[in-house]
Amino acid sequence: MGEEDIIEKLQKLGLTKYESLAYLSLIKIGPSKATDITRESGIPHTRVYDVLSSLHRRGFVDVINGSPRLYRPVNPEVVLERLKEEFTRDIEKLKEDFAELYRETHGRELPEIWTIQGFDNTVERVSYVIRNAKHEVLINTPFEFLKLLKNDIRARKDIVFVIVTTLEDEIPDWLMGDNVILAKTSGAPWLMASWIIGDSDYAIFFGTLPRDKRKEKFYSFWAKSPNVVFQYMHWFYTMYFDNSELVKKLNYEALPKPLTLVNIRTVITTLKMAGLPRKAEISGYMVDTRDPVTLKGEIIDYEYTPLVANVTIKTEKGEFKVGGVESYVEDVEGEKFMLLE
């Protein structure tokens, strides 16, 4: 990278052109007097002290008092790491502020549904979903694409993966985690579309993979809308997972508790492997009144069909049937399911 590129990138980070020139000069020549910096950088002598004072305030330069006064560059790795942390905090705060502003104005979460262009952009967005999921990730995709997610899957031991893929003869080690449920698709063409769903927050959908990623146009579809995402979750199970061969179960006993899930069908799939009864805490809303409710007790039964999915929890106040989002025949619409043991 040339010096002009470095100066341009420093300006993108918020430095002025003179500040960028001064810092770059100090990196090249080391601790120096203001006159030396002027000579190296071309900054007018009438401006150099103001520029160096600004760099000192921003943490790019240390001042060594003496006669003459010297200016020393702070290690670029230290400076840039601090900037990255500050930018990350600012971005996260802006996201929270914008989301809160939308909720105050519209009374609901900010929906996001749009098209992503480019295969690499899709891979990056899928990786984002896996990195940011809090409880569970559902994946239906050919093994060719799944391999691109290997490092992301291996890194997340703290969430549950439910994966449907065109599995090869042996299960690779990075799919053998205690937190992975793995199914082998039947290979029918209509099962080859890809879905990647993170909690109730994000979903990505795309069709067949490109044969030539450099020449073929590629599009995927991204959604951040709870109602849309839960519909996708329903399709994931009824269209893909339930029509595939289960080849690896969840090692439920080895997972840390409580285990929190958000999809009723993931809960029931887990209970099929863990067995009943199971102590649990479920939060959601009463279907008839929309009042918030938290139920604590034992899950003693479940019902699972293409049309219906619910669990029965026995509490001190009686038994309640709990379904997923948009439940209407159950007692409770469940949003979060915590398996306590």
C-alpha cells in the first residue's frame, strides 16, 4: 500500500490531511522535533504545532517534554485497535438508538427485507447470522455451501444448530459437536434451496449455487421481521427437516443448562432426544388476553404435526398448552423456552 493510500484511509478514520501526514511522518522518522516533522511532511510551520497537539489529544502522539520538545508516534496497532473498539461501540449504540426511535414511532420492531447481490456478500451475511445468534441456528443447504461455514459452526459451542444438508459418506468432525442436530436430505431438487435462520431475528434464502461465482449473477434474500422469520422456521421443519434422515442427535446431557430456545419445533425436536418430563421456564403471552406470562414447571407432553406444534407444561396453577408465535388454539404463545435440566 502506498503512502497516498495510507493517508486516504487515515482520513476515512477521521484524521485531517495534515494530521495524517504528520502521523505518517513520525512513523517513518521516529521521535522528532516539530521542525523535522515540517520538513518531512510538508505541513506549514505555522500549522504543525496545532496539528501535533490535536494528534496528542486523540491518542496518536506522545509528547516528550524537554529542550527541544519531541513528538513520538503511538504504536499504530494500539491506536487502530482502540479506534476499532470505539467505532464498534458507536455503531452498536446507533443501531440501538435507531431501533428504539422506530419502536417509539411505529410501536413495533424495525422490519428489514431486502435483496443481497453477490455470492461473497451472501456468505458474509450468513456468517453474520451465525456469529450473532443467541440461541439457535437452522440451516438447510448443500454440503458445498455448508463447508464455507465450517469455522463459524465450529466456533459456536454455545448455541444449538439444526442442519439439513447433502451429507457425504462420513460426518466431518466439525459437525460432531454436542450442540449439533444433523439430518441428511433425500436429495429431491425442491429441497435444494438454502435457508439459514438465526433465532427469531434473521433469515436468509437463496436458490441453487452458482457454477462460476465470477461470471454468474447471484442473489439472496434477507429478512429481519419476526413474523416472516417464524414462517420460514415453520417451512424449515415441515418442508426440509421432517422430510430428511436424522443422522446425528443432539447430545443434550452434555450441553450447559439452562438451554434456551425460541422455536417451538426446535424445542420439541430437542425434547424427543432428551426425553420427558423436563423442568422448564417459558415466557410469552396469554393467547386470549395478550397479557405477558412466565410459566415454570415441568414439560410433560408435546404435540407435533405439520400443522400443530405445542408443549404441555404442568405448573402450580395447572397445565397449559404452549405453542409458538401466532398461536391461537393453545393457551400461551411462547417466545422463549428455557430447559432447566
